[in-house]
Amino acid sequence: MRSVREEFGNTLVKMGATLDDLIVLNADLSRSTRTSKFAQRFPQRFFNVGVSEQDLMGMAAGLALEGKTVVAATFAIFAMRAWEQIRNSIARASLNVKIIVTHSGLSDHGDGASHQSIEDIAVMRGMPNMRVIVPADAVEAGMAIEAVLDIRGPFYVRLGRDAPEVFDGAYDFEVGRAKRLLDGEDVDIVAAGVMVSQALSAAKTLKAEGVRAGVLDMHTIKPLDRGSLLQSAKKMGAIITAEEHNVIGGLGSAVAEALAEELPTPVERVGIRDCFGESGGYEELLTKYGLTPEEIVKAAKRVIVRRR
Amino acid sequence: MLDKRDIEPEAEEILPRAKTRRPPIESSHLAPAVRALEERARTVRLHILNMIHRAGSGHAGPSLSIADILVALYFARLRHDPKQPAWRDRDRLILSKGHAAPALYATLAEAGYFPVEDLLNLRRMESPLQGHPELGTPGVDVMSGSLGQGLSIANGIAMAGRLDGKTYRVYVLLGDGECDEGQVWEAAMTASHYKLENVVVIVDCNNMQSDGSTEQIKSKKPLAEKWKAFGWRVFEINGHDFYDILLTLDEALEVKGRPKAIIAHTVKGKGVSFMENNGDFHSGALSEQIFERASIELGHPVKSSGSERSR
């Protein structure tokens, strides 16, 4: 496991040195989100607005209107409290604000259901002008943050707390281009976030059982890499999606929508089955809510039977 | 971090003492300017009614109540240039009560940001004059429409100005009904915490909101004291008295180190007797008959079929 939020803080410090107009805003969670690292290094370009997420988004909009590159950081669930401010004050005018959130999915495990964000991908990708990135691990998070800071307009970058390492080092990350991690023949696992690492272990298990499963890291949920997805659907004829999110409205839905329009293909969605979480250990919760390699393996076996 | 300068004398009045020392308008050098502004505001009101009549919908009452404040700002106090809407050093104006867009558009057209004839495209598809302000309309600094969001944006703009060493001021027009929104108070705290002295809020206090009087729906009283308690320097004015508006705007700028709020007591529907304080004219269509009666009251009958040229 490696801390994704540490990487977030470190990347902001790195980018702050070259991007003079980078401003970081926070709503009283700078220590938890690790934006405190940026605050220490660039105190003049860091503002804490206190426990007020609506105000956070509005202030970000104002700074962006004057040409600043703005990062607005808080926990995923609390950013959603200001969804309408993000829509009306930021996305409507396509302002240069990067909403970078931590503690998404079940990763704020101990704090319980109130702090766990399992609907955010659904509501953020439904917003015009907004792009949605869900990095697989700390390395990819760093690359994703650098990439979005380099592209004008609004982004939602969804980070967890800790994630098993998927990447040894940087690769040529590109927004909107999925990363092939494993080639397969029988079925493809399209995953995002912490579920990328779960997909890789599921693929190992499947291989031992004679099923050649591929893994596609779909770090950009919107705009979805339809090209890679269609290629995969054509070759395999069966797709599994895996995400640390409700099965309604997230990556699974995005994939199913694209395939329904372009190449109807059997899909099995691994995710939280439309229920709230609870307090517990992270691993425990991932297991209870079906976010495990075992669930992916089961889904693979179901979908292969239905293969096109 | 409280230092001595932040502590006001206990007897600080909400109304600044300077107000009582003002010369009467008749002997003020501002008298001719005030007369010209009154005439301009009458024209703006006629535009507002014509626009809403033609569009078939819009918020007449809330637009009429801020017409005088907008005219005072754009014709006498804002540092702006209609030839260069994106001038970096201009003063900004945020119409946080975005439903009063017709008043803003009419004032911007009169100021020369776009032709007066364009006003008749209000709420038409693909027109820059959308039902609520969008970026891209010449002179519109900030989009709005969903209440309560303007002050947070103003704070961001003011913060950027401070970082960039700019001296522009950021004026925010809020409705009193809008002060129900929690975000207004989040932002009020932020502005005083960061001592954003270039932020000036003007609350259009017409005592009415969509569903009825502010007292019936949700009392804002005591509104001036609320702003004061949030760390703002507060002024109260008659929002239809240009002399009061101009002098108070000037006095507000003399206050350093904190944001300023001007509580402007206004009348919803101001200028048309049967619209004043009448909730029926909060929003909706204005019939031919209503429009003609209102135009006659404003002393300038406008044939709704013809184009409005009152300059």
C-alpha cells in the first residue's frame, strides 16, 4: 500500500514551483488531504476557507475567472455537498478549476457511511464540461494531477487514501486514453481506482483456472476511451467492470452505455450493490461490499457464459 | 489575529456619522449629476418593461428595484470601459440576484456595451441575453442565476486582485431574499477573515421574496446587525435616492481593512405604481395592456410593436 494523498501533496508542491498561477484552496482538511504540504511551501498561494464547501467552489470560480489555475481540495463526499455550486459556478463557464478529492469510495473506512463517497462518479460525469479521472494508485495519481493542471477547464480527480501499487514508475499517461495492463483472450476487466489492483490479482487467479483475462485501466471515466473499449469488446465479446463506487451511474454504467450504442456486449458490473457502507477495516469493507478479486473472478465466469 | 485597529469603538453606528454632515442636495455639486441619473434610470426602467413584455417572461419587480443602484454604479462610480469589457483593471460587478438580469442588460446597453436594439432578444434562443447572466455577454463579469453564489465568487476575484497587485473593486448585488442562502454567510465570513477591503456588497432590501414578504417567509431581521456581526462595515441607504447612493458608495471606499455592506432599502417594482410592493409582478409575462399602462406612468409611452429608442 502507498499513500495516494501524500503523492497528491507532493505533486502540488512540485507543480507549484513551475506554475506561478497555481492556487490551492481547502475547506479545513488540509492536513487530511495533504494540501498542507503546498501550504507550507507556498503560503501566499494557499487559502483555507474553513468548513464551507459551497464557498470553496465559489472562491475557486472567482480566482479562475481572473486567470488562476485553481485546485479545490476536500474529501470526495463533501465536494458533493457543493455539486450545484460546481455546476453553476464552475462547469457552466468551463472555468479552470481542478476539484481534487481524497477519501473517496470506502477508503475513509473507519469514519463510516457519512464519509464514504460512492455516488460521486455518477453525479460528476453527468455534468456537462466536467471530466472525471480515477487514478489506480499513487504513481498514476501524480501523473493524472500533473496532466490535468496542464489542460484548461474543469476536472474532477477522485483519489482514495492508500492504494496497492500498480505502477513501478511513470508511464506516458494521457487523459482519455486507457492504459492496457494485461493482454487477454477470453474476457477483459475494465477497472478504475483501487479496483485496478484487484483486477490484476483476479486475472492471475483466472489464468490458473485457464481463463485468459485482460486488464484495462480506465483511469478516465469521462471522456471515456471508447476506442480501447470497442477494441476490447470486439476481441473478447465479454466485459467486466470493477469500481469502488455504486454500480449505478459509475464506470460500469459508462461502459454499458458506450457498448449498448456501439457494440452490444455482455457486461458484468463489480461494485457496491446500491447500499451505504459502514465503519470497519478497509480490507474488511472491500470484502463485505464485494470489491474483491474473488468477486471479479465470479463475474468473469458469469459473463463468459454469456459471451457474444 | 486581532490587532487594535480591528476593534471598533463601542458606539460605532451602522449609519456613518458623515451622513448627517452632508450638504442638502440643492447646494451640492452633485445635483446636476443626480438629475441625469434619474433620467437614465427612467429609460432603463422602460427598457426592462419592454424587454420582459417582448420576451413573454422575466422578473419585472426585482429588476425595477435595483435599476437605480445599477445606474448609479455604471454611470457614476464604476471604473469601466464599455469599449474594453475585458480590461483587467476594471471594477467588477456581480449580479448575484441573477433573476434581475433585465436590469443589468438594460444598464449595460445604455452604457454602450451593446446596441439597445439587442435588448429585445432577451430570453431568445442563441441570444447573449439569456434569462440569467452567462459569461460571454459584453459587460457581464460573472454568470449567476442560482442564488447565494455571487459573494464567494467575488471573494475569489478580490483575492486574485490582491495577489496580482490590482486595485479594482468588486461590487456584489444581493437580494434580501437571497440572504436566506447559507453560502452568503459562509462567504461573508471568508471576506472579513481575509480582510477583502475591495469587496462591496449591496443588498437590495425590498422586503419581498418569491413567495411573499421576507417577514412571512423567513425573517432576515436584524439584517444590518447580521452583516456587522460578521465583521463587515455596514451602511444603510435609500436605494432609490441617487444622492444617498453616490455619497455612501464614496464613504464606503474610505473604510480600509474590511469588506463593506450597503443595505439599500428599496421598493420592489419601483417606478410603476401598481407594480410597487406587488408580489404578482415578481416574475411572469407583462401583457400589452399592463405594459402600456406602465410605460405611460414612466412618462414615455413606447409602442411595443416598434423598436425602443429612448436615448
